[in-house]
Amino acid sequence: MRAGLFLSLLWLCSCTQERPPELTGEWLRTQPDIVYYFGDDSRFWQSDRIGEQWIWKRENARVRLLGQPERLWIVSFQGPDNLRVIESDTFDLRRK
């Protein structure tokens, strides 16, 4: 009986876990003004690199940008619409 109650409680907790914020969509970096776009179809581009495009893949706190050159971002959400990025430098993005 106790085991069944424990398993039910464990299942209920796993169902109510908070999902990590979505990365898809447009994000704005100010100074300089750059728009980053993470598409639903895994394409990534940024407004200051016209014609360049990457495939993005999220791995927990990392975002791999597959292309030439390959890039790696370490990301932490400051809220659902605010993101801190560490690449060659550290910068903040907010959802556009």
C-alpha cells in the first residue's frame, strides 16, 4: 500500500515538473543591435551575419551551432524571456 502511494506521488511530481523555457523565436541583443533567430526547423541565423546560417541543437545549458565555423554557447535563462549567453564574450538577450 505504501509503495503504491509512493509511486503515485512520484509519478505526480514528475508530471508537474516545470519545463525549461523555449529557445525558439527571435531574441534581441542591444549594443550592438543584433537579432538572433532560433527556428522551429533547427535553423539559426543572426542579423549581423547576412547569408550565414547554422543548425542549432540545445543540450541542457549548451547550444551547439553547427556550421562554419561551429560555435558553442553556454546559456542560462534569467526568466522565460531573458537569456545570458557566454560565447567568446558574455551578453544578454531578451525575447523580441
